[in-house]
Amino acid sequence: MPDLPVEPASPGRYPADMESRVAVLEQIARATTAGLERIERRVDTQGAELRALVVALAAEQRADFRWLLGVMLAGFTTLPGAMGAMLAAMAHGFHWL
């Protein structure tokens, strides 16, 4: 393998082609930081929307539960009343009273 010539030392901190590479990497780092900030804001917004949705659903479920409980209690209290009315009608019809 033949010897490769060594580049002469440049006056900058890096070799000539490294300056452009470092500049590109710095630009990528700035773009990545900006992108991550946008993603973080979006996630925060979606988190707030999700919390609001969960609260709304919980309130809706609570209202549905109360309505269903009311219907069930009304049905359970109506049933003995209907049975009593039927027994009263039978007692009157059969002259038990």
C-alpha cells in the first residue's frame, strides 16, 4: 500500500473539510432542538385534551349511573306496589275482605 501524503496543518481548529462538517452538525442540532420543542408542546396539548376528555367521560358515566339507579329503584318499588294492588283486587273479587 503506498504512503498517503499528510495534509499540511491549517490555521483553524479543524482541518478544512471538518469546518463544514461541524457547521452541518450544528445546524442539525439546532433543527433537532426546535423539532423536539414542537413535539413537547404538542404532547403537552394532547395531554391536556385527554385529561379534559377523561373528566367529561367520568361526569357522563356518573350521570348515567344515577339515572340507571333511579330507574332500578323505581322499578323495585313499583313491583311490590303492583303486587299489593293485585292482591287487593283479588281479595275484593273473592270477597276475602
